[in-house]
Amino acid sequence: MILSAPSGGGKTTIAQALRTARDDVGYSVSATTRQPREGEEDGVDYFFLTPEEFQRRIDANEFMEWARYGGSRYGTLVSEVERILKSGKHVVLDIEVQGARAIRERLANVVSIFILPPSARVLRERLTDRSTEHGDTLGSRLQHAVDEVAEAPDFDYIVTNDDRAQAVAEVAGIIDAESQRPMRLPGMAKTLNELRDALAEQAQSMRHRS
Ligand code: 5GP
């Protein structure tokens, strides 16, 4: 499942809240060349790589997708996605829109959700509150937001992050509904066949009786 939003849109907080609330959700830790913000931990929030190490991993085909954003590079590691899939959990990717497009083109079985800030003012306030962002970065992130919001209609779902608890509940509802699609129910084809056979047998024995 892909969560995308303009920077400051709250998708990281939503992804973290989801992970805490549900043990069937695993969060893919991305790699980046940007510097850690205060409180961010290597291997938890991101794998913080040097540009050379990031390039080495691109060359070694270790990324499922990667993109440039605000002068840094960000990428989804194949190893992260495989680690979570192996544990039988839903994989949540918190990525920007170019990466989201690349993954949608590559994987048919992906669900994409665009998290919308409730207003331009709220997004600006949230970005300003990130004391680590410098003025120029704030401006460029807002400019990025203009382009990112234009991509929202291409996503499967749009959730507005006004009240965080409600946004988390809405995303959880989407996960639950999507889990019930026939293609995501392992063994369903067999169950349906068995049910059809059993029903056909019953119908036949009724016909014999009448
Ligand atoms: P931030 O620097 O605020 O943590 O992230 C900047 C942007 O990069 C956000 O929109 C975030 O979702 C995105 N991002 C984080 N990880 C990845 C990734 O692995 N791939 C892509 N394409 N974008 C990412």
C-alpha cells in the first residue's frame, strides 16, 4: 500500500499510528541521502546513506524505485519490501508521487492512497513547525506540494488528514476492504470450488427426492 502526500501532509504520522494500532501492517524503511532531522534514527526512520553509497545501491539494482526530492535522493529498498512480505504483513510505503507512479506501473496489486492536508494554511504551518527546515527548503517543499496535489486524482483513494485519528481509521478501513478482494484471499478459489461442488450435490439429491 502506498501512502503519498505533500511533505508535512502527515503521512509518516499516519503510517506510524497504523503500525502501532495494527500488527498486520509493516512499514518499509526507505533509504535517503538527506541528513537526519533531530530525533531521527538510522535504520528506523530512514537508512541514511552517503550519495556514493546510494549510487552504489542503484547500480546494484537494490531499489524498487527511487526519486530526487528537494536536492536529496530517496528510494524503496527491495530487501525491505521482501522482509515485510515474508512476515505476511501488508507493506506500507511512505513515498512521494514520482515513486508512487513508478510502483503503480510496476505492480498491479498495489493500493495507493493520497493523504490531503485540510488546507494550504495548515500544510504551511506544519512545515514551518519543522524547525529543522530552512526557509529555502520550506519554499521548495510548498512548490513541490503544488505539483503533488495535481497528481491526487491518479490515486485509488484520497483521505483528508484533518483529524489524525479519523484519517488513520479511514486508511485502516481501506486496508480491510482491499483485503477482501478475491485476488487477495489466499485459497479462496479452492473454497469456492468446494462450496459449488457441495451445493451441486445437495441440489442433485433434492431432485432425486422430488
Ligand atoms: P522527508 O525528507 O520529509 O522525510 O521526505 C521527503 C519526501 O520523500 C516525502 O514526500 C516522502 O514521502 C518521500 N520519500 C520518503 N521515502 C521515499 C522513498 O523511498 N521513495 C520515494 N520516491 N520517496 C520517498
